[in-house]
Amino acid sequence: MLIDAHAHLDDEAFDGDRESVMKKIREKGMIVINAGSNIETSKFSVELSQKHDFIYACVGIHPHEAAKAGQNYLETLKQLAEYERVLAIGEIGLDYHYDFCDREIQKKVFAEQLELAKELGLPVVVHDREAHRDTLEILQKSGVKKGLMHCYSASLEMAEEFMKIGFYFSFGGTITFKNASRPKQAASKLPLDKILLETDCPYLSPEPRRGKRNDPTEIETIASALAKLRGVSIEEIERATASNVRNLFGRLTLTGGRNR
Ligand SMILES: [Zn+2]
Ligand SMILES: [Zn+2]
């Protein structure tokens, strides 16, 4: 079974035709884990998971949104996490590429949500863009034991450190880009039992559709790119990544999707 471990089907890019995209996903027999970026999209993510048996949700505040988190955001996230189809707190983390939000606020909101994940015994889904050192340091201090570095872009050496904490890594469209040597290196060298597939749609469409709207069915292109990088069959990638998703997200029951 192919699983898109990180998607944003709540994004306005899908407002015009979300139901037809959902139909396409259902027909493929896939599972999609949809990540919230703020309170509103976290709620929407939970709604999608209630409506479709092939969607699971994550709830969290993205670093871009950290300054707008609001007074009671932790309480709201806690309530949302009570839904059993919520698998993790995410996406959370640090983004020093865009710096849309003051770094100190990013760090504070990241650490607070890690604390919440620890309290709830849930894994986390982490966004780290050009903030590898601080991300690692905050995770090491947090006491969180399991999580996913989504769209992993740091070095193999740092991956060793993230693995010591208990982290997995997901790869998406970037492993099909010509100039993306780091993600390609990590995707080809990391242990296969630590790797997940993601689209991060509507962003990061794989080649040859780079720049166009991405959607979860592109996971097939990404799976085949990963198979090629590692010199194994797509079936092996499919089997390994599905089992990794199960190991990482304890709440996932895989009742949705077609069994194969
Ligand atoms: Zn992200
Ligand atoms: Zn994302």
C-alpha cells in the first residue's frame, strides 16, 4: 500500500476540486496523512479524517504561523488530538529560510508543542528548513521519543543524531530534482526501515510536473524515484515504507484504502 505521509489537502489550492482529488486517491487505494499548519487547518485536517476513511490527521502550528498561534492554542490542539484518527502533533518546527516569524517565537512554540506531544505520548512531525542545529538541539532537550523529519534536507551525519532520538525521515518531490544532492544522498543511504514517502502537496511536485500543483497520487512517481536511487523494486519500497508508517504512528490502523 502506498502511503503519503505528509500532505496538505486542506490547502486552498484544492478548494475548487477537492472531492475529485479525494475520489482519485480512493481509487488508487492509498492512505494520506494530512498535516495541519495552524488551528484552522488542524481542525480541517481532523474533519477530512472523519469524512474519509483513507485520511488520517496531524494537528499543530507550523513555524510560519507561530506568532499567530493565539492564547489557548495548546488547549485546542490537545482537544483535537483526542480524535483517534489524529496520529501526531505536526507540522511543527523551525524555518530560517523564510523567517516569516521571529526565531525566538518559533523556538518557543516548537518547544511547547513538543511538550504537549510528550504529555500525550504522540509522535511529532517536524519541519526543519535551514535550522538543522537548533531543531536537533530542541528535539534532544524535549524528551520526545518518536517523530518524522518531513522533507528531510540535512546531512547524513545529522540524520544519525536524529535517529538516536528515534526519528524517521520522509522524502518527496525533491528527490526527483536535478540539483537536490543532499536529499538524494540521504534518501539513498539511510536505512530503509527509517524512510517514509510524502508529497507535501500542493507543493513540491516531482519532475516532470515540477512547479505545477502536487497531489497525493504523485506518491507513485516518488516511490519509483526512491526505488531507482536505491536500486530496489517499487514493491520493496512500498512494503518497507508502509511498515515504517505503522511503526512510527501507533494509532494508525490502516482500515481505509484497498488491502494489497
Ligand atoms: Zn514543511
Ligand atoms: Zn508540510
